[in-house]
Amino acid sequence: MMKILLFLCLFASMTLSAQDNVMLDKIKKKNAAYNAIECAFTQEKTIAATNTKQHLAGTLYFERADKMAMHYTQPATDLLIINGTKFYMARGTRKNLFDTSKNAPMFSLSNTLLNCMMGNLTDLAKQNNADLATSKTTKYDVVTMTARKKAVRGYSKIMLWYDVKDSSLCMMQMDEFAGNSTLYTMVNKKTNGKIASDRFAVPKK
């Protein structure tokens, strides 16, 4: 009886793993057809220390495989640009330009954002020493990436909701080890349209 139970448990885990792989492969293959994405987004950040929320919004632009921009309208002072190894961030009056080839934390963030947009989740999990799990709702294929080890910086968990029909990324929740959490929601997506190059231009000082 014990052998039968062990076999059934092993079979169940193999079936779950197969289901995970089917979903992950589907997401990656469908997103491979998207060379460009433009959409409106909202951003809700929960600050753990004060239990307060920040609400931001704007337009997101993505161009495979190394360009992404978040042009904020709320507030209009904020901007995020990824263009190759350049990573520019403006938050209010603070403006920073990083070289991701020389800055490991910013490379990790850039790599995570780009690969989540492209649906390259299996490789991303390996690079970040994280486990993947999948689930499904009527509207979304849901993928959860959980870090195996606690760290001072970075993300303990990232949850991704992909449209069940076209596998485009609809929501992304990034939970930090420090306790802060940010939820991005993408709507009104346009795929494979022409995006002006200035959308990815790093502002001059």
C-alpha cells in the first residue's frame, strides 16, 4: 500500500510539473510574436513601514528585447527607461542613470522586467534562484516566482497574470524582502505597432 501511495504522489507531482511546463511554454511562445507593446498602466505601491499606498499611472512601451519605458502622467515627474545597458530612473527631483553591465542590482531589475514582459520565466527563475508555480483562473494564466533564499535587497515573490487567450502580461505584483509591494496593471494593449524611438531616449542632463 505504501508503495502505491508513493507512486501516486510521485505521479501527481510529475503531472503538476507537466502542467506547469505547458503553461510556461505557451506564455513564452505566444509572447515571442510580440516585438512591440504599448499600453496604459496603473501602479499601486504599498509601503510596509507606514501601511500607506501610492497610486501612479502612465503609458508603458516595450520593444523586444532590451527596451522598456514607463512614462508617468501621475506624477508627470517620474520616468523609467531601459535601453540596452542604460537604466534611467526619475522619481520626483531624484534622477539616476545606471550602467547595468556594471551594476548587478540594476541589471537584475532590468532583466526581470524585460523577461516578465517577454514571458521568459523559466530562464528568469534559474537566474534568480527562484521556484516557479502556476495556477489558472477563467481570465488569467498565473505564474508565481518565489525566491529560495532571503536577501537584503530584491524580491521575495513576483506574481504574474497573463491573459489566458493571448498570453500578454496584464498584472505584475512584486513583493520585496523589506515588505513593500508594488502592483502594476496593464490595460488597452497594442501589439507590434510602431513606437517612436524617443520613447526610449534617456534624457540629457
